[in-house]
Amino acid sequence: MTLCIVEGWLSVINWGEIYYTAMREQGEKTAEKVVALLAQYPMRLVEADQPLTREAARFKERFRIAYADCFAAALAKRHKATVLTGDPEFRQVEKEVKVLWLA
């Protein structure tokens, strides 16, 4: 068997959304556990610099998706990467970025 390790990228905006959602639904202690677990994956946390924010704004102007989701799409576009999601909003951007649908 061959082991394939893939590096991913996560916008700090999306990291905040993950933290906020976990905290809102299950409390701050669980949110801390979630982000600690997330930190174990081979993923780079990317700051929302001006070029990334500009591209996210372009996605927001063209598509009816959440602003935080625009950062995920913009980051995927920057790195020619695939968005992993189960969020149906991303169907709108499939012509702009590759999307892998999670069940």
C-alpha cells in the first residue's frame, strides 16, 4: 500500500468560522478541542492578505455564497487546489474551482 500525504490550506477566516460554529453549538471547551484536532493535519493556516481578500470579494460579487466561503474559494483558486465541502453553496463556484463533495 502506498501512503499519500497531501498538504492543505485553510484561510484564517474559515478557521474562525470552524471555531465559532463549534463554540456556538457545543461550547468553548469543545471548540478548543476541535481546533487542536485540526492543527494535527498537514495544513497551512493562511492569513487573509489583501490579494486573497480581493479575490474573495470578487467571488462574493459574482455568487450568492457566504463571505467566509468566498475565502475558501479564493484560496483554492490561488493554489489551484480542491475545496473539500458538503456545503451546497459551492455548486455555484464549480466552474471556478474544483470541488470534492463530502457526504
